[in-house]
Amino acid sequence: MNIAAQLEHDEMNFGNGEWFGLIPVDWDRRKLKYVVKILKRVAGFEGPSVLSITQRGIKIKDTESGEGQLAQDYSGYQLVDRGDFAMNHMDLLTGYVDISQFDGVVSPDYRVFRNFSADVSDEYLLLIFQIGYTQKIFFRYGQGVSLLGRWRLPADNFNEFAIPIPPMDQQRKIVTFLKCKVETIDEAVRIKQEQIKLLRERRKILIQQVVTRGLNPNAPMKDSGIDWIGQIPAHWEVVPILAVGEVIDPNPSHRNPEYVDDGFPFISTQEFRPGAAVELNTPRRVSRKTVEEQEERCRFTDGSLVFSRKGTIGAVRVLPAGIRLGILDSLCVINPNRRIDPTYMFWTLSSDYLSAQYGPTLRGAALPQLSVGRVRSLKIILPPKAEQLSLIEHLVFQTSTIDRAISIKEDQITALKEYKTTLINAAVTGKIKVIQGGS
């Protein structure tokens, strides 16, 4: 059976200023209070399964392993039966909705409801609810403080929310059509994501090869004396970072930075962008006093690097030249000396061989970290200064080629997801007519 869609229905009406606009003349428009019933059945016990609503659907929590954040008291939890709808109506930014495949209990903060309309299919209704989240349709009917991520859909607004309802046979066609199309799109996205993963792995291998072996496959080699490095070109050295640069803690006294509304950029790993870029349009700004104190201590120069020693260990960037900024104390500053080019230092600090040294030295269970002293003692492989320039040129060219390929695939994924969103919206609001024909 072939399933297809034509451009539009013959006649449209029922605009009424609703989110879905015009709908076909043979479709109905109905508020949710006439379609679903909100349930509030307090379990009073943990129940057969503790459920959570994720953007991949309703899942059973692994309570034995302590997955996620478990409640101390389940007395207020709600019962959910297989086939019930459940939604995280307290978070319209990152929440979701699904039909439960399990019997269980969910947080009292969730909304559980059931479809009681004989002329509305669960599958079609779920499509409506899910685009309510993915396209931020519910957001305009919500309340709260969006800047703090607290944006909810009150019960009254939920009940008054209107949806388009096509005839049942058309609902079935829409569900079947979209299931086929969405599966095809999702598979295309999955393939491109896997290709990006392989390209990134190829990029890592390339960097590792260049900064540990160089470009001459016939160069004489020697044992580095370190297991996790192995052999290196005979004329290269293995030295601690301290031998090629000054490593500085920007905030040894742990003074809090002075935040201001209109000040200087404040950099953490959140501002690290793909490649070597640093985002300067930062949400956090700091005062001139904070910047001047760090400048005096860190002595920033053209080619100063920042290296993350807390949380995301080993992320590294070259700071943009001529820009005054402050940095979080999870970063340390590295000012290279004349033995190493700053750009080459960026590449070698980005390699996997460096991360092999972190494991035994990390401190802190909640937030793994390296001490500044340990960063200074990390070993790097150092080619002669003149050779570093040719290695940089090779790495920039090769990684740029890979980065362009990744960017193209990321753009393709974005286009596929946008097409998927547009297609679902058009089908469930009657902007395209789903038809079934052929054999």
C-alpha cells in the first residue's frame, strides 16, 4: 500500500485565531476538556514501577542503582495505568509527554490524563501533544518565569486548549503516514549522527598521530620511556608542561568574581566552541576590578591558553588576542615560552595521550579535578620549534577538512529535523491532505 500526501485540502475554515489556523471544512475543533480527563489517583505507595517522563518517552527508573533523583516519600505519587497519557506540565521548555506502556507511579508534579473520546485516536492525540512541546506551542499558553526555566501549563489553560480533530479515517491515515515518514527521517538522522561520530574519532586519531609521530614515517624512533606514549621520533623530547610554559591559577584565594550587568566577558568551558573558538558574548559579565586582578596575576599575552582542570578535564583553548576578559577558576592559564608555539601547544594539549595521565591523579568525587601543580607536571611530547610550524599547518588543513564535513552533516541533520517538524504540523492541522492509494 502506498501512502502519500497532496498539497492541500479543497476547502478550509474554522480559523478562530487558534494556534492551528484554518482547518478543512470536514474537521472539528474541540477543547481538551471535551476530549480528555485529568486523573489524580494518589498511590500512597511506591507501586509496581517508578516512572519518569523523558524526551525519549516514559521510562521505568532503575531504583536499585539509584538512577536519577529518587523520592524520599512516595505517598503523594500518582498511579499510572498502561495506556494513560502523562506529561511534565511543569516544564514546557524541556519536558515531554507520552502514552505509558507500563503500570506504575509518577511524581505528583506530572499530569496524568486519559482520552475518553470515541472519535479521537490515542495515536493522533499523542502527535498533537508532542508537537505542543517540540514546537513550543504550549509555551504561549503557559505561566511562570521562563528565564529560570520554570514555565508550566496550568490545568485551566490545558482544559481550554483547542485542537483540530479530523474524521477518524483521516486520523488513521495521518498516523500511518507520519509513522512511515518519521521513521525514514529518524533513520537518516541516525546515520548522519553515526557518520559525525566517526569523523570526530578520525579527527582525534589524526591529532594523536601527528603530535606523537610527526609527518615523516621514515624518521628514526626512540622509546619515550613512558608506556602510554610509546615510541616517538628520536629528535623529539618528553617534557613537563612547566618546561614549556608558566601555569597560573587565576584565583588562588578563591575570591568570588564580581558580577555586573554590563561588564567584561567571563569565560568557562561553557564558552568553548568547536575547534579552537571561544564565545565572547557571554551571559555572565564581570567588573573591571575582577579583570584587572586576573590580568595582574595571569599576565595574559598573545598566545595565552586556558586549560580546564575541573569538571571537563583537559578542554583547552587559545584566548583571543587583545580581548579583556575574566576566567572561571576551574580554568588555569598557560603562558607558553619560546620553546613551543602556542598553536602547537593547543594541538598537543588536545590529544588523547595527555588524558591518559589524568586518571590516577584526579581528586574530588563530585567534581573531578587536577591541581595546578599536577597540570604543571603533565608530560607532553615536544618536537623542535621549527618542526612545530609544519605540524601546525598540516593539522589546520586536515582538521579543517574534517570540520567542514561535520558541519555539512550537522546542517543536514538540522534540515531533516525541521522538515520532520513541519511535516507533522502540516499533517495534524490539515495543511496537507494525507491520501492513501495504489497497491
